[in-house]
Amino acid sequence: MHTSNDNTIEYIFPRNKSVSMKVDVLLGLQWGDEGKGKVVDVLTPAYDVVARFQGGPNAGHTLEFDGHKYVLRSIPSGIFQENTVNLIGNGVVLDPVLFMEEAQALEASGVDIKHKLKIAKKAHLILPTHRLLDAANEKAKGGSKIGTTGKGIGPTYTDKVSRNGLRIGDLESNFEAKYEKARNRHLDMLRSMGENPDITELEAKWLKAIDYLKEFELVDCEHAINHALDNGKKVLCEGAQGTMLDVDFGSYPFVTSSNTITAGACTGLGIAPRRIGDVYGIFKAYCTRVGAGPFPTELFDETGKKIRDIGHEYGAVTGRERRCGWIDLVALKYAIMLNGVTKLIMMKSDVLDGFDEIKACVAYKINGEEVREFPFSIEEESLEPVYVTLPGWKEDLSKASTYDELPKTFKDYIAFLEKELQTPIVILSVGPDRTQTIVR
């Protein structure tokens, strides 16, 4: 197992207090699945370090280039860049089995992952019993299921905040005893819920993956990332899921178990707020959501189905069908405010190429009153979206390589969004490949 003390970190990122860099943050502004993986891959050539700061293997970032598709679940999207250091931060929860599968697939495709990837000692481990607890908890909810992916992420974060978690740094000291204690506690909980699982096979696979995990360099990421900044390195923080799934500010309780907003980069990597630079907010030209939970602009008609089919809206990790709807500017303004977004990136513009009209929700009507600020809850049955209708561009955007080549009607749509959101849209994605990206 490769571990780093301060001296080793100094060697990787020597101190140089005369330089003071800031991290840039890239995160999703909707309910996840915005296309963050592609954008991080496009941006990473400009950065020395790419760091994941929260979430678990339920978040799949899809990258397409050179005729191949890659889905990254826990590994940062900068892993394909030749000279970029990739860091899994302390805010992430890591499943060793899924991590091993993902890492070995990258190794098989020629990525020198063990040299390019560092893992935070303070990141928490997803145990085999966490998955079983996830399934048992969801089963106990009956008709009130929240639509978890069943990967043990919620129970792992629960153990973290209840101070019962097992961290990657625990691999260095008395790990077997710590694991046994955590496992037995979980088995007692499962028995109290009427479950009596045989974990022999799951555990054997998990322990094998733990041995593989030990081959990576484990670091105190808070020191590593601050030393990198002090040495003038450019750092990009990569978020998972989306703002509307944030455990504090999302559509609770239909949310994820971590802070998906910019503030999560501070706690998930050990960065002071004053070291946040640009915040790239990424959104689709429409909205999608996976699993249960309120979705004000959801379309249940042929239009929603058409968006799903054209946009291939199925989960990168789960394969689940995504719910589709028009863009929600009430939620988007809220997300921009929470994150301090400085630059917007719009994905999947080309999906709307064939529509005569495009709609945008600019307000909610709740109990007859028009509301333009995101409310405490969007679950009210009386909530109705208030739409503005704009003309569609009815042209193929995917062939455009510059902004000047885009149709005027589409440029008008961009101008409308920028006026509503009061934030510039600096990147437009007009197709899945990394080359189908227009920087304004």
C-alpha cells in the first residue's frame, strides 16, 4: 500500500507560499445527469489536478471520444489526461468492489491509473453490509420509497455522521478488528429488521477488492490540495449528481446523502471558502430526473417521450429511464444563487433540434399565487409551472463547430436564458463527443 505523509506530499506538490491559486468548481445545477463528465474531460487539459469531492458510485459520468464510451463512477473525469493528477476526496464514499472493476477496466484500456490517481485517507468505505441495509431500509418504506440506487451510499453517510464509519486510512492500522466491529453492528441491525443474510460471498469479493485498493497511493487530501494551490497548480473540483439533489437544499427527502453544491467542495476536499475561484454551473437545455420525487415541469406526453428517446435519457450506471420535462428557470436561478455560479454551460442543445416550440418555466403558481423564488417544498399538488413559449430553431446543431454557425433562433434562446439567469453561458454542447463543444 502506498501512503503519503507530509514529506511525500511536499514532494508531489512542494510548498511555495508566494503563489496563491484558487480552485475552480464544476457541478450540476439540476437533478443530476447534466453531462458533467464530458465537460470535465473538455476542461481538464487546462488543469493540473482534478478532484472529486462528494458522492458515491451511484453517479455515472459518461465520456465519449475516439469512438469509445466510458462511464466513470468514482474516478475523476481527468483520468484520461496525460499529465493530470486525479484525486478522490474525503467527501466521497468508495465501494472497493465497484472501484476495482472501474479501475481495472481503465487499466485494460491503457490508462496508467495507479500513477495518476490518489485517494483520500479520510474517504469512507462502503461495506458489503451497507448495500444490504440500503435494500432493507427501502423495503421498509413500502410505498414511500425515495428511489435509491441500492449501492449502500445512504447507510455509509449515515455511519459517517453517527461516527460509526470505516475510513480508507483505517487500512493502515488494526483494520480487521475495525471492519469486524462495523460488520457485526450492521448484521445486528439487519436481524432486527427481519433480515438474516449470508454475506460470505459478498465479503470475500469485498476483501479481495480491499487488497487491490491498497495498491494505490493514499493521501491526506486536505494537505495535498492546498500544497498544490500553494505551488501554483490549477485545480478543478468535480461534483457528482446535481444541486437539486443536495441533502440540505434539494427536494428533500428525495435527495442524495451529501452536499452537492459548491460548499461541498470545501468540506469534501479541505479547501477554505476564500480559495474558490470560478464556479461552472452545468445544465441541460431541458430537465430530467431519475427515481421518485417532485418534478414541476415533467412531461407525461409524447413530447416527454420524444426528448427521452432523442437524448438517450437512461441512467449511465443504473440504466433507469429518466423522467423528462421542459427547462425550469425557477430551480435554475435557485441553483445559481446557492453555488455562486460565475459561468454557465448548456448541454444537449441538439436534443431540441426538431421541436416547433420550446417552453421554459419562469414561475410556479401555488394555490393561485405566482411564485418566482424556489419555495420550501415543490411537492404541493396545487403547484403549476408558468411557461414562456419560444420558437424552435428546427436545424441540426450537431454539425456546428463555432457560435457563428448556429441558427439565429437558437442564439435568441441563449440570449433569453442569459437575461433570465443573469449569468453568461460560455460553453454549448451540441453532441455527445468531446469535439461537439462550442466555447463562446
